[in-house]
Amino acid sequence: MADFGKHVGVRILDLFFLRNGKDKREVRLTPMLVFIQKTFWKFLFNREADHLEQHAQEAKIYYIIERECLVNKFISVPKDKGTLNCASFVAGIVEGILCTSGFTCKVHALQGPRGTTYVIDFAQSVMDRESRLDAK
Amino acid sequence: MASSNYYFVIVGHADQVVYEVELGGSTGQTVSASDNRHLNQFIAHAALDLVDEAMWRNTTTYLKQVDKFNEWTVSAYVTAGGLRFLFLYEHLPRTGEDGLKNFLTEVYETYVKLLLNPFYVPDKPIRSGAFDKKVQTIARKCIL
């Protein structure tokens, strides 16, 4: 499921830039995540994602939280397929976008009490680059 | 006598050549043609480092001039998807900087249309004849 999403994600970013005539790329991590949460989510689902948080101890893990995921709205999971979560498709899209713009990461979708949570785990190289750019 | 006036290359995420083409120019001997081709690739690769530096500082997609090698100037365009378009020229095309920017933007559009093809794997070399013809048409329109 996530692979399908990744396939979509790498293409949709360029398409979005083309259609909206944007020519300012995001180079830093936080603006990029905010961009995904607000602008991109609106582009995809006509709504902004509800929360964007960073993990308390590990700086390289971020969470995007949505109360109601569009993809999961009309899906009911039978008992024997308990671990299936269609939000992994959306997680794949996010991973595709981030990886293709240079922020290598892994994204997982979890179902929690506050809604659907996308856990974004960035590679160490991304964090190193961020701190290097911060220092300059 | 240079056998081509402009050299355009699309570089993928792993620094591999996705697409390259020589545009414009008068006819020259075959020997100098292959010499120039190697030189062009060399200049392009050398400029990649500078483009990488610049792309993480600048949010603009079009980086005008990143490098100069003897008489060859390198211009870069970085896409949202992290792909790098490099354009080498000796003299500015007759339509100037704007023409160059238009050329790069239109090639970007063509590239995105190619990208939307589910059979095309991103970062693989582009072998499509249609894409090639499209780029030549855009070049004729914008810079030649």
C-alpha cells in the first residue's frame, strides 16, 4: 500500500509546483513539513492536517495527526486483517514527496485515539544537513 | 570551432545523467565534436557541486549562473523533485536570460508530463524520441 503511495508522491510534488506556478522550493525541514501539512494537504484533501508535532526526545521523528483520514472513511477492517491500515497509502505519498525533495525518511501510519497519525522518521543525513545549515 | 553552442543535461538524484542533448550550432568536424562532448560533460559534473551548495541555500528554482569555465557558463534549474537541469553556453542565447528561463521552465513542464507516465521510473535515463523532439522544438522556440 505504501509503495503505491510512494509512486504517487514522487510525481505529485512536481505536478503541484507546475499547476500552481510556484517557484520557491522548500529547503529547510520545518518549513517543508509545514508546507506538507497546510498547503499540500489542502491540495489533496481540501483540508489542512490537524497537528504537526516533533517527538520529545528524538529530534528526527515528527508526527502529523489527522482526526479523520479521507482514505479510511468508508473502509471497515475485518478482524483477521487487523493490521491493515489504508492510511498507509497516504503515508506513502508523504514519503514520496519528502524523499524526492531531498529529505530521506520513512513514514508509517498509525491509528490512535486522536485520529490517524503519520510518523515521519528522518535519516541522519537530513538532520546533519539541517544542523549544518543552521550553523551557517 | 565549437560544433554546438549549447549543451543541456538533466541530472538525477544519484548524480547520473538522465537526459543530455546538444543544441544549435554550426556543423564542425567529428573530431572536435567528440572532444567538446567530453568537455561539456566534465564541465557539467564540476558544476554539480556548486549547484548542490546553492540549492540548499536558495529557495528559488532558477539559479542563474553557478559556474564559469574558461568561456563556458553554467546555468542551473532545480526542480521541486530535487532534479537538476544544467545548461552550458558560451554566449547568452539571442533571447537572453528570459529565453533561457522560459526554455528551462518548458522543459520542466515536458518532463513532468513524462513523469506522470506510470511506466517511466524516475531517475532512469530518458530514451523517449517524443521527449527528444519536444525538447528540440522548445529549444528552437526559446533559444535558437
